[in-house]
Amino acid sequence: MMQSVMRNTVFALVLLSSIASAAQAPDRLRYKWRDEAGNLHYSDSVPPEATRLGYEVVNQHGLVVRRVERAKTEEELAAAKAAAEKLAADKRKADDVARNEAQLLAAYPTEDDLRKSLQAQIDLITQNIQATEVGIASQEKSLAERLVHAAEQERNGKPVPATVQKQISTLRTGLTDQKAFLERRVADRVAMEKQLVSEIEHYRTLKARQDDKSKGKN
């Protein structure tokens, strides 16, 4: 009876020791992949083909513990880089827009504040246009006077003085430049008037969004 108990005890200790050893033993990892033909392979190390095609790391029970994607081609790496750069650029652009919108709302608490600011810019352009028109009228008058003087000289059979010829040439060049400048300023005013309308509409949208957020917080 005593011997039977001892044998059972020894067996139990051996079994427990084996279980403990098995629990403490590290998992045996293997590598699984498929070749280009679709055939499945297992290996104790990672061959170059598996690195190129991608593989899975499995434990001793055949369970996948990690997946390694295939190596990307140069074209794929370039495409991934371009996509990342575009994503970063889009984020910077979105951040800039958000910052500008916040600054707009902070600078102009009301729509009337924004309208007055934009109208002040339009008024400044208008003043510039009016001053240019006055300058053009003055130059045209001076040019007309010199042309009359030159015509009188020619009718009298006298040569037009070089100084008068130079003044006429300078006035004509100046008038051409001033009229071109006037056209640009008129176009600037038209653009600014359109901008006023679009900016006001944009401001209303932002203000409504801001008000909705404030109501949501409350």
C-alpha cells in the first residue's frame, strides 16, 4: 500500500514538473508564406523570397502572432511618399484656413465692422481713381496747349522747338501710362466690390457656425 502511494506521488511530481517545464518553454516560432505560384511554405528562418512577398509569424500551435507585409517597390514607395506629402499639405492648408477664419471673426465682431473695413478700402481706391482722372485731365490740357503751339509754328513756317517736341512726347507717354494705371484701378475697385459681397457671405456662414457651437456648449 505504501509503495503504491509513493509511486503515485512520484508520478504526479514528474507530471507537474513536465507541465511546468512546458509552460516555461518559449513558443517555437515559424514563418509561413506563399510563393508567387500560391504554394504555401513554412520555415524556421525568413528566406529572401518571403521578405519580398510578405509572410506570417506563427507559434507552435499554428496561430498567427504577427504579419509582415511584402517589401514595397520603388514606385510604391514614391507613391506613398507623394500621398503623405499631399496629406500633410492638405492639413497645412486646412489649418491655415481655420486660423484665418478665427482671425477674421476675432478682428470683426459684427458684420457691420467687416463691411466698414472693406468699404474703406473701396473708398480709398475710388479716391485714387478720382485723383488719377484729375491728373489725366491736367496732362491732356497741357498736351493740347503744346500741340496748338506746335501747329502755329508749323503754319508760320517755323520749326517746332525741340523743347516743345520733347514736352509733347513726354506728355503723351505719361498719358498712356496714367490711363493704363486708371484702368487697373477701376478693375481693382470692381474686384474689391465683388470681394465685399463674397466676404460678407463667408462671414455670415462663419458667424452662424460660431453661434451654433456656442448654443451647443450652452
